[in-house]
Amino acid sequence: MVTRCALSPYCKYCSLSSTISSVSDERSRLTVRELIRGVRFAVKNGVESIVLVGGTDFAGSDERLRKLIVRVREVTDLDLAVDVGPSLSEGTVRWLGAQGVSTIYCSMETLNAEAFAEAKPGDDLAARLRFMEMVERSGGHLGNVVMTGLGTVEDLLRTVLETRRFPHTTHLHISTFQPVRGTPWARRRPASLKTSLKTLAIARLALPKLQLGLAEVGVENPGALSSVASQLEAGAGNTLAGLLVYKNMKIDNMQWIKNQASSLGFEVS
């Protein structure tokens, strides 16, 4: 996390809402020094694109994010994306474009307003949609994430297809709900990976030019590593997430994922 999450209460599935400190601390905000160490670690391990992920703050995260981008650009000219939700002004969105930030993420998760409010009582779906519209007006490229396990299958497909409303969208990721220890949804039934893969296949047909994939393969959900092959077969794009930097740990599955992709006949760089 590069910016703090100011939502109150936190999303029911997020580790920030966990009563177990070792779980919630995973999402603690990185210091600038920790971030730069993480960036250097990523560069050293052959990462070609970095996404700076942070929490949502409706009061704005502009000043901190600008500072972080400047510091990161002192270290690397790799492709950068940011994912801090509707926490930025139009001026900062335009500034990010000038700094070579390729994609600005803002997750819809679900268009079912009731399901959204149940899962994310401190968040605002309308604000997210307004932010996405603003990024469009500013000429920026959008990234979107939808989550299986929120609402009905019909809601899921409607949310995926809503991406067509934003022509500047370049990335769409399907996130599969998995319960996290100590959170309000710790006992909730996990979503089906098969549903996510089917959604990915439909998205590939409906949105043939987008970079598509599963949000957490090989990183936050180690048990999903075996789905690397499945997501490629379902129509995922040519970019896979393989390295994650938390405040107190680094998860690196880069080589494993490369081996899996190579075994399927894909050329891996």
C-alpha cells in the first residue's frame, strides 16, 4: 500500500478490516524508503511493469502520490500504473499522464448497488464511476477490476460489459473473492475460480482488445498458481502478476509463472 485507506468502515473482505494484527498489518502503508526498496527489488527481478496500489481517500491523495511518482522515476523508467481508487484530482490525473503513468485503475467490483454497499459500506460506487468518467475526459487510460462473489452472475456479467462505457479502458481484471482471517467476511463462502475463468472467457469475446487476466493469480492467493495455465487458455492477455511487495514481506512467483507459461508453448520474456 502506497497511500492510506481512509474508508470507514473498511471493506468487509479486505485484510485491513481483520481483527488479527498480523493480517491487517500486511496492508500497512509503505514508507518512501520501503517503496523505493521494493521498486529496486522488482527491477532486479525482471519486472517490466509496476502497479502502485493504495487505499481510497475521498479527501485526496494527490500530494503523496505525486511525491512517490517523482521518487520512483528517479529509480526506473519502467511502465507505471496507479491504483488508489477515486482519490485523485483531475489535475493530478493529467500530471500522471505527463509522467508516463500508463494506466489509472479504479475498480467497479460490482454494479449491483446493494451488493456493493454490503461489501463496501464505507465506499461510494457513484464516486468511482464519476472518477472513471473524469479519467476518460482527461485522456487517461483506465484499468478496471470486477469481483466474483458479489451479487449474482448476471450482476457480474453486467459489470464486465459496463467496461464498454469507457473507451479508454486498457485493462480489466477478474478478482475471485477469498475469505480473509479475522475479517467480517471470514466465514463467507469463497467464490468459484471456475466462475472467474468463465467470466474471463466471455470478457475476451466482448472486449477483444483489452488486456485481461485474473487479479490475484500467483501473488495474493498462492493456491491459485495452478490457474496460470487456465487463465491463459481462457483468453487472458500476455501480462501476468508475479511479484508483490508488502510492508513486511515480498512474494515472488515470477520464475514459477514463467515456467508454467513456457510449458504451454508461450514465448516468455
